[in-house]
Amino acid sequence: MKYEAYWISPRGRIIPVTGQVATHIRAVIKNPAQFGLSRETVQKAYRRHQEPLGLEGKARQEIMAGLLRKGWVRLRFVPKAHGFTIQTGSLKARQQSHLRAWARKVTNEELDTLDAGAVHLNIITECPQESYRGSLRSFLDRERPNSSPRRRTSLGH
């Protein structure tokens, strides 16, 4: 697997989280402008919570929650589940479209060579009825009008 973590911007730009310490918050700290934030905004959040820059604590939670509300999507591979946990503010048509674009790219060798039938997704949203749990293949199949999903899922349209 090439990348174990990604951000997807509100416009659909896929950003692999890379580096020695590949965490989502470190990606934000390294390049806050890419996320529509200023360095000062990030530093203020850490000062407000009296935490060192980069700590995965309350400041991180505040920053990440703000990004999710603005339409960002956070993806992290979880080896035990052999799948990705995905966090997003909602799973409306735009986020579904961005996630499908990501899914196609990680299964067609553009970003990675994942097996869509073997990798699972756990999509968590602020609205539980929009959440999804199932295979990457089932998620991709749902966009095809004549396909029938292998199992019932909740994807709120």
C-alpha cells in the first residue's frame, strides 16, 4: 500500500498524507494554507488548549472538526479492519462523488493497487443515517444505476 492516509478537499482534490510522521494534523501544520487556514489560526488553537504544536489532543480535535464541517474528508487505513475509516461532516452527493473518485484511483493503479472486494470502508458522519459500512466494491457499485448492492447500506441521498 502506497499511502495509509488521505485528505480530500471540498473540491475533490486528493491529498496523500506522507512523511516520517504521517498524521493528518501534521499535514495541516506543515501546509495550513492548503486547508484554507493560516499558520496563526493553527497556533492559536494549540495555545488556547495549552498543548504543544502537533499533539493529538483537544486542539487537533478542534481543527479537524472545523475542516470536516467545511467539507474536508479524512481517510485513514486501519490494518486490523483491513479497511479505511473515513470521517466527513456529511455524506451528500458531493462527498460521495469525491470518495468514489478516490476509490477508483486507489483501485486502478493511479494512486494505489487496492483490491476493491477485500478492502472495507467505515464512513462516519455527523448524521448517523448517512454513515456507511461495507466493502469498497459495494460502495463503487452503488453509483451504477443497474447494479444491486450486495447488502443493504445507508447512504442518505
